[in-house]
Amino acid sequence: MTFKPGQSGNPAGRPKGVPNKVTRNVRAVFEQVFDKLQETDPDGTPAPWSLEATAIANPLEFYKLAKTLIPQKLEHSGDMVVNVLTGVPKPDPDVSDIA
């Protein structure tokens, strides 16, 4: 049996773009581990290996990574307002760190 170009061998199969079972399971486990690593120390400070601590120590690298995770194209149907902020926020000079 031959198929036309672009025709699936199993039209009732998994839709394009839907991850398979292994991929879904690996992502779920990764998310659980990631969430566990983001927990704070008992005193409330972020753990040194947490994403928050990394972002504080290396803000430029953090924003480079965040940029890759933000969708470049948004699709919608209907009316909506989107406010896009670009750049790195600067600390408020009127707020001092409380030790």
C-alpha cells in the first residue's frame, strides 16, 4: 500500500505535536524534581541551587534563558490587550535591603 506525500500511515493515530507517553512521563518527573529544588531553606531564603538564587546571582544569564522560553508569536481569537515589557527591570533606588 502506498501513501500520498504528507498522508499518515495511521490517520486515527496520535495527532501531530502531541508528545508520546515517554516524553510526557519524563517531563512530569522533571517538573516534580524542579519544583522540589525550588523550595526555600527553613529560614525562607532560596536554596543556593534554586532558579531564584541563580537569577539573583546571574541576572543577565537568567534573562537570556527566560527570553528563549517566551513565545515569539502569540495567536488569539477575539479582542484582547497585551502589554509587553522589555528590558531588565532596575531596582527601586528608594528601597533598601533589610538585613
